[in-house]
Amino acid sequence: MAIKLVILALLIVIVGSLASAMFYLVKDKGRSNRTVKALTVRISLSIAAFLILMGAWYLGYIEPHPPFPPH
């Protein structure tokens, strides 16, 4: 259950980073690199979330659902 909370928290921070990038894009009108930094943070967090998911799956903390229900 803890791994699910970690992933949920990461997703919330990722969306927040994306929102801040949009805010900086509109506010700065391309005159600063804050948008690029916010998007870099978003990409880094997305990669971290992917690696955490793969590690949790490998260690058996989470299991994928079957692709189709049995008949």
C-alpha cells in the first residue's frame, strides 16, 4: 500500500510541475528558462516513477492485473 501512496504523490508532484511550467511559459513569455527547468523536473520525476514501478513489480510489491478476465 505504501508504494501506491508514493506513486500517487509522485503523480501529483508531476502534475504540479507541469502546471508551474505552463504558468512560467505564460508569465515570462519566453524570456527566461524557468519553463525548461520545470519541464526537466517533470521528466525526471516521470522517469523516477517509472523506475519505482518497475522495481516494485520486480520485487513483488505490486502485481499487474491479468490482461483479460477468465471466461
